[in-house]
Amino acid sequence: MPQSAPSNSIELAIELNPSLHELAIALLSGEGIEYFLEEDNRLLAYLEESKWTKERELAIQAILQEQFGSVPPYQINLITERNWNAEWEAQLEPIEISDRLLIVQKNKGITPKTGQIVIEINPKMSFGTGYHATTRLMLRQMEQMELKGKKIMDIGTGTGVLAIAARKLGNDLPILAFDNNSWAAENAAENIVENHAEEITIALLDAEEDLIVNLKEGYDLILANINKNVIDRILPVIHKYAPLAPVLLSGILVYDEPWLKKLLKRLGYEIAQTIYEDEWLSSFIRPRSR
């Protein structure tokens, strides 16, 4: 059983123009920070207290300095899980991915459009509420796919929203959805029950260490909404151990599209489709025809 979330966390409150939030989130995600709140002129980033070190702070200062020319003003606050989780949940509003798909917070009444699929998410700070462009991009790509008859792996599942969406969009085979964060895995399991999404296995696994043994089970589609550094490490593994499986990925900035194309060419993938929102992209890739 996954462990509960830690009682204390560090809140990094950065004074930053809203137009720079997406880029800052990408940079901080690369430094191991996974949870964010966006306010008008502040970005709030959260990390377990035990993982916050002076070395990590200096690394964050360095990447902000490099990207923005100077380190934006920021404050470091120690807060309890109860307070910041309540703050996070209080700000959530329904997210309409499309006329076909709507994400709402659990227990918030809303009337969907006729025929609109509703996914109820209680995020508990896990990534994947629909507020981030990468989640929306993944869902919009999935809407265009024929998911029936496909065995799916969801790497870095967060709230479980992609796995749940796959089931509600017609998938009828077992789904393995995993995350290396115990809090996220517990949250995803709860959301799957709330959405009556059957045959989705939630596991606490590492995207790199536990990948090979699971790929050998055989999958028809792999979902990976993670970050550039992890994609760089796991895509060669996916290609080796699941050479016929197409991959839908996101978590990559548009500025890194040349890097992605170079990686795909080296591995022997072709891009079936890439879509964009703000500074992010999502690519659906498949093994190149021979």
C-alpha cells in the first residue's frame, strides 16, 4: 500500500510574470519538483521537506539565472500538507479538453454538454489535473486514436487521468499505470475507483529501473507524459524491448523539438503527428516502416 504524503513540504514562492510560468515549471520539473500552483504574478513550487537542500536551491538559482538573465525574487516557506493541499484543491475549476471530454474536480457539481465524457479527478497535488498544457495535449491526441483492443502502459501516471481517459474513450484491455511517487500512485488508485474505470493496475514503479521487466509483458501503446531528461533515457529502452509499440509522449518544450527529432531519427521512430499548446508539444511516434 503506498504511503501517505509527507506532513511537511517546502513552498518555493517565485515572483514571476504569468507568461513565464510554463517555462519555469519545465525547468523546475527537471530539478525534481513535481507540484505547482499558479497565481497572477507568482509561481508556487512544492517539494518534500526531506528533499530540500542548499545544493538543490543553488541548482535552481543557476537554471533560473541562465534562462531569465537573473534570479527572480523568491521566498522559501515551510508548510503542512493539510494547508497546501487544501489551497490546491480550492483553486481547481472544470477543464474542458474538447466538446467530447471534460475534467472536473470530485464533488464539484457541473452539467456537461450532451454526450460529453466526464472524468472526476481529486488531484491531491498529483500532476495531471488538466491544468497543464502537456496533459491537455496528450488527451487531445488520445481522442483521435482507436484505443479499443490495445494494451496500454501509462508511464508517470500522476492522477491517473490518462489511463482513466483511455478507458472512457473505448479502451477495453488491461492498462498498467505507474508512478515513482507513492502519493501519486495512491491518488491515481483513488481516482480510478471514483471513475469506475476497471482493469487499470496502479503500481509504484520507477520509470527507468522497472521498465524492462514490464515492457516484456507486451504493449500496443505507451503513454509517457514526463520530462525531457527521462524521455531521453527511457525511449531507447522502449524501442529495444517494445520495438513495435507506438508511443504518445509529452513534457517537451517546443524549443527542444530539434533534439526530439534527432533522437527519434537515431532510434528509428517516425512522427505520426505533433500538436502544440503554449510552449509545449506532444508527439505521437511509431517505429519507422522498413
